[in-house]
Amino acid sequence: MTKTEIAKAFSNGEFEKTNKFISENAVWTVVEEDTFIGRQAIIDNCEQVGNYFQSVITDFKTLNIIAEGNKVVISGTAEFLRDKKRISFVSACDIYEFDDTNQIQSITSYCIQSK
């Protein structure tokens, strides 16, 4: 997978596709919410988020992808539905930094939930 493909898969909740591309010392910062340090902490959180995604209908839309060197930025939206009713809508931007072997070194996520 390319850096852009890895980033897009992660941003769209396809975490299992990306696990092997997370470096051992990676850091995922969800701004104003939490920080996950290390590959296993990131994977553990992805499993919890993935379980939530399975409990709802998800509609991810990728709006922009910017890639330059070892950095990829993905912006988009996510709508979560249960029983055909919207329970959440999030606008998000994820900034990925990779090393030269396509391993994620850091992710910074900005998530704004609609009121």
C-alpha cells in the first residue's frame, strides 16, 4: 500500500488493513481527547473504535487528500446512523507522518462533532 492508501484506510476506519504499517513507537494524538503511544496502544484503541463502527451504520466521505513527501493529510466527514436515525456527525482532519519505509510515525486527528 502507498502512504496515501494507508492514510485513507485508517481515516475511513479500515484499521486492520493498516496495523502492519504502524511503527512500534508511533504516537496518535486525538486533539483535546487522548494520546495513544506505541503500536499496541494504537491498535487497541482502533479495536474499540472498530467495535463501535460495527454497532452503527457508518458513512465516511473523504473530501481532501494532500500528500507531500512523508506526510499525508486526509479531511472528511463521518455520519453514524442507528435505526435510520443520525446519532453523530463528525468533520475530521488526520495528519499522518511516515518514515521512508511507509511506517506511520505519528497521527494527529482533529475531530469536530456537530451539535
